Amino acid sequence: MADTKREIERKYESDESGLPDLTGVAGVATVIDKGVAELDAVYYDTPDERLASAAITLRRRTGGDDAGWHLKFPVSSGVRDEIRAPLSDTVPRVLAGLVRSRVRDAELVPLVRIRSSREVRDLLDADGVLLAEVSVDAVHAERLTGGGRGAQWSEIEVELADGRDPAFLDKVDKKLRKAGVRASASSSKLARALSETAPKRKAPKRSAKRNPEPRLVAADFVLAYVRAQRDAIVGLDPAVRRDLPDSVHQMRVATRRLRSSFRSYAKVLDRAVTDPIGEELKWLAGELGVDRDQEVLTERLTAALDELPRTLLAGPVRTRLRTWSHARSSGSRRRLIAVLDGKRYLDLLHTLDALIAAPPLRKAAEADPDEVLTRTVVREIGRVSALLAPAPDLPSGPERDWAMHEARKKAKRARYAAEAAGGFDERFTARVRDMKALQGFLGDHQDSVMTREALRDLATQAHTAGESSFTYGVLYGREERRAAEIEVGLRDAYERWCEPR
């Protein structure tokens, strides 16, 4: 089993290699000397340092009170999530899975050994509650691969105690800086160790001639967008495995953005190459979406029930909803992890890497970006208009619902095309906002359509079981009214959206 700890810390270095008196820090009543701990950590990575390039660290450490395997993911500056597993001779399977999207089929090998002699002090408040742990580390780093060197340095580390206010670190920071201590130039021990123990390489010869700035072409912006979505899929993989909030949805969106950009910018990237990749991305989005849509629908129905007064609740409606939802769910969590561990998914990641490394460029790829990007966004907007313009005049029912659902998909595609173009010119950003608002109305309308279908299904099941279907009828009527309100808002949004820019 592995457990997770949110680590909030700051690192410093000092020419004096010592720790100033911290009893004067606001809120600190007592400084407790905890003695010296001897720590010995071996850091694992691929030979080409794929984890380090993403600021991810994987180590096996002995000594101290948290011996074991530690895997750290960056969250923000000075904040990391540390996932721990018990000591073992090999990398624990659960941790190996969390880095698989980056490691792929490469081997994890011992790269650096870091030994630290750590002097520890606890900062306590007036009630004896731990505020932070401050340590002074005498560090010795040793490269374990051929041709590496050794390095030594001293650093100060201030780690916030669990549940404490991060603003407390600012108070410690102020005290340290007054004493001449400065923030560390390296984000972690490993980053510094890799830099200072790397084999010496000959400096490349400098050319006396200055190369002109390369001309930017349409492909530069399209590929930048493609690369960002590939990076999002790879980066979100560990969060999906950890079942972090919204991670599955965000990864699914990244697959959609990629597919959409391939289709919108078909004159830049050859669809003979991108269409098969798009099919694999569609497969991945489908696997990510198993149970997700059902969960959203159940949450929507539960919220609608919560809004009803008790007098309108007839029969075991909540029990019926739970039974219905469970019957439509597949319990996909284990299946999803198997997908992320599978060859098909890893092959898809390899294929995306290959496409970015050697993109299948067409003639328009070398064209002026303003011309290509603008023409693409205008074309995609036109497709949305072709579906939306006649929709309000269609009779209420399946045909109208279909037109609005198709318009929603086209609005997403137009939005993603504009997002890719936004890297070239900020004027596209306004279009992204407009399309996001329009997409929101269309999404709400589709949610209402799906909710009404679910309510009809629930009412039928309740009637068959001899239960009252009254409450489902009430909710259906409310959804119809909500859909009408959405359509009014949609018309206003569409008129604003059609304004010339």
C-alpha cells in the first residue's frame, strides 16, 4: 500500500552553512533540537532522465523516521505530493505504475546516491503544536552511472507541518533572509546533484556568425497545440491512476482537443497519418468516459431531488435512483487502470511522440500563420452557424435536439481551433471565450435532454414495479422549463457570437 503526503517546503543555502536563531520568528514559542539523522537515498530514473525532466523524483531512502520508497510529483512552486511505499529491493509496483506514462518501456535504474547528515529542529507555537521542521543538511552526492562525479554542499530546508498555514513560511523566510540566508538556486537535492555530478562535456564551439531568427509558419502553432495536449495526457496519467478530482475529465478533454486539431488543421497535418491516431484517441476517450457520463447524470438527478419539497416526493424515489444508477454502471476503475497499463495505450503515446518528432506536414504548414489559422477558425465557426441558425425554428423534439447536439460538437471543434490559433494572435482569445459560453448553453441543453430521457426510464421502471411515478413527472416538467430558459439564453449568446470581430 502507498500513502500520500502534501509536502510544502522551501530550500535555502548559506555561505556560513549554519542556521540562524529562529526564536524570534512570529508565532514561534519554542525551538526543539531533535538531533542528527543520517539519511541515505538512491534516486531512480531512466538513463535519459525522463522523470527528472518532468521534476519528478523517485527514491529509495533509509534512515530517519520515514524510510521507504518516495515518489514526488510537483504541484506548484515549493509544493509537491509525496507518495510513499514500504522499503523493498525493487521499485514498488504501485509507484512504477504512476510513472509509466513517462518511463514507458525504459528501465528504471539507480542514477544518483545522496547521503545527508541532517540536523533537525522543530518550531512549536505556545501550545506546543508543531509549526514547521527546519533542517540543516550536509549533503554528499554521487553519480552512479559511468563517468559521473561527486559533489558536496550544505543546505537549509524548512518544511511546513501538516495542516499549518503556508503563510508561516513567509515569516521564517523573512528571518532567514535577514540573517544572510538566500533561496536555493535548485528546486531539489536531486536537481542539484544531477547538475553537479554530470560527466564533463566539451563546450560546443561558438559560431561568429549570428543566425537570423527563423520565420514562424502555421505548423509552429498547430504543433505547439498538439504538443501541449500530448503533454497533458502524459502529465494527467498519474492523477487519473490516483483518482484525483476532475483528472479523468481533463484527460478526456485533452484527447478531444488532439482529435479536433487533427481534423481542423488537415491542411497542415496529413490526415492519412492523423486519422488512425484520432481513432486511437477516440478509443481512449471512450475508456475514460465509461461511467463518467452516468456519474454526472446521477449527480444532476440527485441535485434535482434535493431541490424538491418533501410534499412532492412520492414513493422510494431515492432508492429507485440508486438502483437505476448502479445497474447502468460498470465499476470501471480497475478496468481503466488496466487500460493505462496496456500496450495499446502505451503504443498511442509512442505514436504521438513520433508524430511530434517527425510531423506529417502538408503544403499549408509552411504558409503564413495568419492566413491559415484565420481561415480555419472562420470555417469551423461557419459549421456551427449552419446548424444553429435554423435550430430555433425547428419544432421541439428529436430533430431540434439533434441539431443542437451536433452544434455543440462543432462549437467544441471551433473553440479548439481558436485555442491553437491563440498562440499566434490574442484576437482569437475572444472567440474562444464566446465559443466557450455558447458551448456551455448547448451543453446544458444536452444535459437536459439526457436528464429527461433518464426520467422517462425511471418513471417506466417505477410504474412497472407498482411505485408512484408522480415525482419523476414533476422533475420532467421542471427540466422542460429549464430547457426553454436555456434556449432563450442560447439565442442571446448566439447573436453576440455572430457579431463581427
